[in-house]
Amino acid sequence: KLKWIASGNGIVVGVNKADMIYYRGGVSPGKPTGTRWYRVPGRLAQIDVHGSAVYGRNSAQHIWTSPLGRAGKAKRGGAVKKLRYTGTWKILAKWRRLPGALIVCSTGGAGVWGVNRAHNIYRWIGRGWQHIRGKLAHIAVGGTQVWGVNKHHNIYMHLGGHKWKHIGGKLTNLEVSESNHVWGINKAQHIYWRKGAGWKRIGGAAIQVSVGMSGVCQEDRGSARRLCQSQE
């Protein structure tokens, strides 16, 4: 059972109530739900994945990152004898600590962003964190967009620089895919998907949702499962 889950390209990762870290093995286009969970060394309270790395924070709000690597054996094939891999991605657990302290850390094509205990917003710029004006309790990074919700469950989309646009609706947390599709959960644990200028409710209930190339995954009262394959 997981308390936090994140869906990437060919990998799904998560952490449980004991802050143990897992990735889902066997994830592929033909088997998007994968085959089993693998535990990796380390402890995180929250985790996210994008590209070739995972980012997260532990119970002390320290920020950690690890690269991903190919799972499975490599074969030589094709006329030019290029290496092709039979497996998918795994967390290499080569952990590196970043400076600062965050309660939420999110990564995507738009970079690595986070919010701290005071709900201040930060963006990683390679050697340190850039403070972005505004206050958020939760933040999510997509391909080119950054969204967040504040402590009053108001929703905001980043417009660039220090500018934020208020979006109608109320959510407790949300997620943005690499294709900038936005999903979210409200305080009643209803699931919503951003469609046009409004929100479409999806059946079921969850406390957290993640959207990636591996599909849409939800965390439902401590039991992570895949919600659907479409609408990434």
C-alpha cells in the first residue's frame, strides 16, 4: 500500500506509510499496469518522476534526487547492432541531496519546483532555488505548465515570471502531465480532469492522482492503482 504515487514514462514510483520507496516493474505500452513492485534503498515521504530522474523529500523535508536506469538485460539486434533493452526503467538509488527544505517537490518538462513549510514557492535553477512570488500548499509540474493549489484549495496556473492566474474550482491536490493535461482531487476525494475551460468529474474516489506516459494512477486510501490509460 502506498501513500504517494507518481507516473512517468515507462515507470511508476511510490512511497508507503513507512517512507519506503518502490518502483513498478514491467511497465510497457502492452502492459501499462506492470507486473510487480520493487523496493529500493532510501526513505522518502513524497516522490515525483520525470525523464531520467526521480525527485522527492523525506520526513525531515530534505530534498533528494536519483537517476533512473534501464531495467532488464540488453541485447544486440538490428543491422547496425545497436543495443536494445528488454526491460523498462528502474530507480538506481544513487541519491544526491539538494540544498533547502520542501514539503512538496514536483518535476516535469517545465523543471523542478517545490513549496516549503511556509508555502513559499521555489524553482530549481541548477545550483540553487529561485524564489517565485506567491503562496501555494501544493504544486505540480507538467511539460510546459506549472499548476498549484493554496491552503484555501484555490487553483492557480503559472503564467511566467512571478505571475499566476486563478482558475475556477477547488482542489486539495493536482497533477499535470507531460502533455499538460491536468487532473485533481477535491476535499470530498472526487476526481476531476481539466477539459477545456472547466472540470469534468471522473467516477471513483481518491486522495491523490498522478498522470504520466505510463497512464493515470490514483492513490485510494492507501492502495495505489491505475485508473485509466487514456487522457494522459
